Amino acid sequence: MKAILVAVTTINDKYDVSYSLSELENLAVAAGIEPVFQTYQKLNAPNSKTYVGKGKLAEIYLAITAHSADIVIFNDELTPSQLRNASEYLKTECIDRSFLILKIFEERASTKEATLEIKLAKDLYLLPRIAFLREQESRIGGTSGSMSNKGAGETQTELDRRHLMSEIYHLRSELDKLKKMKETQIEKRKRNEIPIVALVGYTNAGKSSTMNTLLNYIEKEDKQVLAKDQLFATLSSVNRKITYDKKEFILVDTIGFVSKLPHNLIHSFYQTLAEIQHADFIIHVADASSPYLNEQIHVVMEVLASLKADHIPTLFLLNKWDKTQDPYLSILGYDSLQFSNKTKLNVEQLLQHILSHVGPSTIRAKLLIPYKEGKLSHILEENSHIYKKEYQTYGTYYEVELSVKDYQLFRNYDLENMIC
């Protein structure tokens, strides 16, 4: 399928139009679509009826013919009337950036959670556009049946709308159940005092590769995660429990972000993004070699702010340092670290940054375990590092180092607590 890419740029735009179109091109390729021509128009604001003006529409129409294009992709989320009017004028299939992203997510979903979240986001997008997109959905590989536009009238549209509303209600109910399970898991980790370290970043910045580098460094190759050089290679958060230098933490690889991410998608991905909201430390992985580094960092920080996670201590990890042309690159006002998954630059330094933020996961203690508590003595000797052991009048004396979690079993036998 060949595509024409169309953007509007205004004086209030946060992103350079060439960057935005380049990203739209990458999204199209990720969806299996071949971009053959791209164009943009400078306006005070997108045309309320057709997104671009009539002159630009005429240019696009000629480009469709010249390049034998099958589809036109607009760089913003369009209203139903904008899509309808543009499609009628251009006499070809038209979709917007949000729908393209949703299609990519739909194709990449691999877990029940991600599938439900994406389906909900897509249904919320389709609901106000159902009359126009019924045919579009079926033509590019979507659902059929009740979403078919063959001779449908207002009655069929209303039936489809009620069907979507019912499905949205069901999906929200299912996701609420998963939400409670997720919150229970996170609370359990908090009770066990296991810190959470979240990897966040722009899509394809190298989050999954960074997780694999850390796992390899501590010899846990069996826990590797999928890492591909493509947009949105993974759509589900992946957790790995790591023990290093006598400290434990949960390392979470999260979904990558992209500019103009559909609002419904962010809202629907609560379960996936909840890991970030509850993190003790965030590693913001950024592609230091990208000419659009600042724009990409800004996008991620905007999403973190929308999740109310921008207050969490953060390290900017300047990944792909082996490809950068600026040896003095840094993030002003923030902690940053030069890093490379390819050359393994500063892996140990990254781990030390993590350990300095996750707090102690072991405790040194002086314990006196009564002889009648033989089971406790057995647990202690199996699960702690013993520096000293003496048999005394009232029990066995230990000087040990044990995990914060295990220490709860022995708190009442801590001599320093007894003295206090």
C-alpha cells in the first residue's frame, strides 16, 4: 500500500514539521505502508473543514495520481467531518495519525492486558467516527460484519454505535479487574520493600536493550527481553527482579512514547503505565545520536507529567553514545550519564546510580534467638550472611546481614531494639 503523508504546521507547533513528517513516515513503515510522497502547509490553524486548504488538496490529488497512491495519512487527529470532506475531495482512503498508531498497537499486542487496552482505545476513537470509518476499517484489515458500510443507513450506524458502547463498557470492566490485580502486585512489592526502577523513553531509544545489557552484566541471560530496532517493538511492561551488590529491585521496561500519542491510548494504558507511577527511580533512556533528541525528551517528560510521575527522581541515560557527534552533550539541570549498549559504556556506573536511589535492601543486626525458636534459627542460617555465632545462656547470639524482608521475622529478637 502506497501513502501520501500530509502535515500542517503553525506558529504554535512544539515540533519541527520535518521531524514530525519523518516520524509519521516511520510510523507508516511500521504499519507496512510505503510512503511515496509527503507535503505540508503553513497555516494559522488547521482548516476546520478539510485540515488543509483547497489549493493543497488539489496538490495532494495530483500526487495521488502521479504516485498511484492508495491512501492519504494526515499528521494530526482529524475530526469526523474533516476526514469525510478530505476523502470525498481526494476520492481515496484517508486516515489520521491517531488511527495509524492504533493500528500499529493492535498488530503488536501480545498479552491479554495490552489487547484489551488497545481495543478500548480504538473503540473510543471509532465511536464518534463510526459512520465514516466503517468502510475504512474494513478496507485496511479491520473488523467486518457490523462494521461494514455496504448500503448502511442511519439505523445501522446507531446499531454499530450501541454495539461499540456495550463493548467499551465490557472492556472497562475487564480492565478494572486487571487494575485491581496490578495494584495488589505493586502493594505487595511495597510491603516487601522491593524498590521499583522504571525504564522510560521515546520509542526505539533503547530501553529493552538497556534492560538486556544490565541482565547480561549480572549474568541473567535467561531473563532477556525482546529488543528490536523498530517503533513499538513491545507494548507491555516487562518486570525483572534483580539482585546486585546485596540489594534487590524490580527493573521495569515500559512501552515507548511518541509525539502526538492518542489521548485515549494513554488513558487506556493505565495498567501498563501504573508501573511508572509507582516507581522509586526512573531511568529516562534517550537516543543521544538523534537530531531530534530535545523534542523526544520533551515528549516523554510531557507524558510523565500527565501521569503525575514527573516528581520521581530521574536519571537521563544518553544511550547510543557511540553514535553521537557531540562529546559534551548533557541535559542541563538534570543528572545524566553517557551510555552505550553496543560498547557497554558506563554499565557499572548505571548500576551504582540505581543502587544509590533504591535504598538498602539488607540490614546488619545483632540477634539473640531463644533456643525454643529453633525453626527461626534454621531460617536465619539458610537466608542470611552470618558474621558471628555464639551459644549463650538465653539463646543463640548472631551478628548477621539479612534482607529487609526477612528482617521482619527477627525484629523482636534484635538486641538494639530491645535496648531502645
